[in-house]
Amino acid sequence: MLHSRTLMAGVFAGSSLLLSLSPAVAQHATPVSIAVPSQKDVAALPLSDMLGDTARGDLTAEIERLVMQDALEAGLGRDVQPSAVRAARIAYAQDLFQPIWTQDGGASLVTLSRRLFDYGLQVDQVVGGSVEQLVERRFGADDDAERARADLEMTAVWLRVAAAVSGGLEDEGRAVASLEHRPARSELTVALRKAGEGDAIGTLEPFEVDNAQYQGLKRALLRYRDIRSAGGWYAVPEGDLVREGDRSDRIPALRARLEAEGYRIGGEAEAPSSAPVERPSVMADPLVEVSMGSPAPYAGEARDQPSDPTLMDAEMVAALKTFQARHGLETDGVLGPKTLAALNESVDSKIDRIVRAMNQWRNQGDLGQRFVWANIPSFTAEGWNEGRREIQMKTIVGQPSRETPIFSDEIEYTVANPKWYVPVSIARRDKLPKLIEDSTYADRKGFAVYERSTGLRVSATAVDWRDPTAASRYRLVQDPGAMNALGELKIIFPNRHSVYLHGTPSRSLFKRANRAFSSGCIRLERPVEMANWLASHDTATSEAQIRQAVASGKNRHIRFGSPIPVHLTYMTVTVDDQGVPNFWRDIYKRDGQIHFVERVAPPEVQTTASIALDSTGPMPAD
């Protein structure tokens, strides 16, 4: 065996050994297989590269040979990124190429592979092969070379999972999702060793997304899998509108459907426990029905059936309103077509949506210690600081024909009593038809008209608004005031989309459940409160400055001392402070097809049985 310093030099000099998978690559993972160089290839190597005494035939020498000759990289091909190689090489070299994986480690790796769906991951997409067979080769093969290959393959499996869980590893173990707060190379090396000793699951914790939403979704995933294991639910039959006080043969099916998901008829649904859900050590395919013996989450105790099971009574209406609120619907307590569609979404479809949201958080990147999060489908904007939500409000987002874009940026300043310089596209689509119909529209709404070529103000009644070039020849500017479309304040994060946060005089729109009415910018329910929150954590400005600027009625710019990250996302599942999931409407049709339950229970079993049978169909039109 070579001197340890020589070994370490060889470790750092070699090319990529182990991988850092991007989410896209993880979707097409292939079984890990060590490609051993041929005798011809080995003979062609310089003597300095032929490290290790392969003639001895022991396991350590075989591992050393494979590490130094990059056999794993050859086997993984394009799936391998070189940035995680050093951590794995160090892990082997630190113990002079002793195998990393013990029998306890192998057993924990098998358990991890069976629990991947706890993280919203699929074995075939991340691992690409049978971990049980791999472990059997590691400890059961007669040939040292075969056992050495299996040890490296087990290391590759664990790193594949770590990369998938974290959203990708780079720079010897740091996670793409958060370069500042993720483990460094030495931590990855230690974690790999501990995994090999028997803690393949626990060692992943530092690599998981440290985000309250992600962790809440992870718990919700386990609970909805339990609902599926309990049978899911039958569809509620179609029919006429059902309001409070009505009688309908569909009410028993509605009651069974709500209770199957945990809605308590006659009381607010209980919040799911924040305690971890115990999982069996051996788990079948997560999308195949299995029995776990767990009740539906946050379900109340069994209740006596009402004296008239066909009556839409006040208790049923209250439960239905809670359901509607958690699905982005008008909370009118009426069983109508949109509510029926949400009720008949299958449990598998909801599981798929939770998994997609978890993956979005993994790919989101570092949110920052303090940030603003505006999620489009939930019509909400929130301010977070040190892992806690400190402010939340309703929003109005872009219409489906003028979608609010998804991106992250940094808030730099705010403008009190802003002027609105109407973009050409909005002037052409929205303002010109009104100006053509009524030449006094501009004056009545507080718009000044300027000729773009000269900058001179002109009378709106003197312009031929029927001219197709009018929108590009003239600029509409709305002064601050009660009619100003931007309200009393706007919050700016310069970007190529020209999107920002701002107020609005159209306050009544915030009462609506579906609030996709803007031309792309995000209107805030309480913009001054959001600016005050930003100022409360800032060193260069204060809440008092914000309030004084707004009260002045004058156009004033206030720059923050430090940029504040802002994230505009499109996630159709979020969790509230109690960990209860909310399933929002896919207003831009970006989240894939919604799957529906179509089988309706026979009347005699509607109040006791449930099932999850999927089919795919369109959402009803708004």
C-alpha cells in the first residue's frame, strides 16, 4: 500500500468518481454499474497511474484500483458531474480504501430505497435498479472485485439520493439549492461514512430543503398516502346546485367524501399533528394500495348519522365552506360544478401535486434569511424572516392571457404615490378602445397625454385614437391620486419582465376567490404594510419614513439599505401555519392534468365505503 500522502495526492488528481445529479438527470437515472477497464486499457496506463497492488486480490486493493482508474465515472457516463468527486475520494482515502459500506449500512440503504417516496422521489427515477441485489452482491459475492464494485455502486446510490433530496450537489458536496447554508465537502464526507456505518437515512437530513413549506408538504405527503391506503374516496354524483336547507340524494355521498379526507362534519377539521408519521420498515410501491393501519389524517371521531341524511344542514355547509377555502373556491357553501370538480379530484392526483410542489422547493434555490414570497395560484404574498412568516396578504395576479411570470429577484426600493406610465401593450389593448368610445375618458381618469417624439403634453380630445399607431405615438401618464391604478405605493425589483408589487384602487376584487385580473404585475391588498415590514428590518430606512412619504401625497422614492430577495412562484399546493395543505386552482394550466374519481358508490354504501380510481378529464370552465 502506498504512503497516505501519495494516496491523497492521487485522490485529488483523479477525475470524477461520483455524481451530482440535476433534477432533470435524476428523472432518467439508469442502474449504476461499474465499468472495469479492460486489460488492454490498464496496460496502456503509465506506471504512475497503476496505483494499488491489484495482484494481491484483496477487497481494499480492488477498491483502490477502481477509485484511481475512474471505473465508476466510465459506468455512469453523462449522468456524472465531476463536482462531487473529491468528497467521495476523500471518504475512501481517509481510511486507506477500506470499504465504506458495512452490513448495517447496507440494510439502512435498502430501507432508504423503500422510503424514497417519503421525499416525493421514485426509486426507478433516482436509483435506477435494485438496491437489495446491490447489497447482496456487496456482501455475498465470492469475488473481491465484484464486492469492490458493489461498494462503490452503493456509494453512488446514496449520493444520487442526496443529490435528488437537496436539488443537486456541487463543489464537493455543497447543495445547488443553497450554497450558503448547505453542507461543505467535509460534511458530505462525514455523512457518507456515517451512512455506510448504518444511518443512510439520518445522514440525509442536512441535505434536505430547510424550508417550512417543504417540510409541511413532506408531512402532508405521508398523510395523503395513508388516505389512499385507507381507500381514498368515491366520486360525488353530478346534479343540480345544492344549497343550505335543500334535500338531495347526493348528500350522503358528499358527507362520505368530506370525511374520507378528514373534514369533520359539525366542527372545524383538526390540524394534522406536526409529529413525524411512523412508517413501516418495508414498503410496497407507494402508488399501490397497501394497508398501514393508520386513520385518515385530522379526521374526527366517528359521528352518528343525521336524522335526515339527505338534508344539506348548517353543519354540512360549514364543512363544505372549509373545503372550498382550502381549494381556492368561493366559500358560499353551495355544491356547484367547481366545488364538485374539486371534490372529485382523486387522492392520487393530490399526491402527485404535493410531490411536484416538493420538487419545486428543491429547485427553488436559496430563499434568503429574509424574503418576500408571492405564490400565484394561492393569490398571496408573504414576508418571511428567519424561518417564520411575519406578514401575509391577498394578491391579484395576471390574467391567464397575461400571466405573471415566475422568477426570483431582489427588492431595491419603493415609490410612494407613484405615477403610472401606461405600457404600450396595455394602452393598445385596454385604453384605446375606451378612448375611441369616449374622448373624455383620459381626463376623467386622471391621464395626461404626451407626444413621445417631443415630450410635449397634448389634449386627449385632439388625438385620433382610431389611428393604429396612436398607442406607440402617445404616452399615457396617470398622476398620483385616488384613481391611480398603482394605488398609494409600489415596490420595485428591476427585472426584464417589468413586473412589480403595487396597490390598487379596486379594493372589491380582493373579496373574490379567483383573483387573476391584472396585466402581469402583482397587486397587494395592503402595500403600505408590506413596505413597512421591509423597512422594519432595514438599516437605511424606517416605517416612519414610509408612512410620512405616503401621507405627503407626493411622488417619493425610498431606497432600502440592503436588497431583499423576492420569489414569484407557481405552486398549486401550499401548507398553512397548522400544516394543513391547501390545493389551489391551476389558473394557468401549468401543473398538468387533474385526475378525477369517476366511480360512484351504490346508495347503500355511500356513507361507509370509499375508493380511489383515477381517470383523466378536463376541469370545468370558469
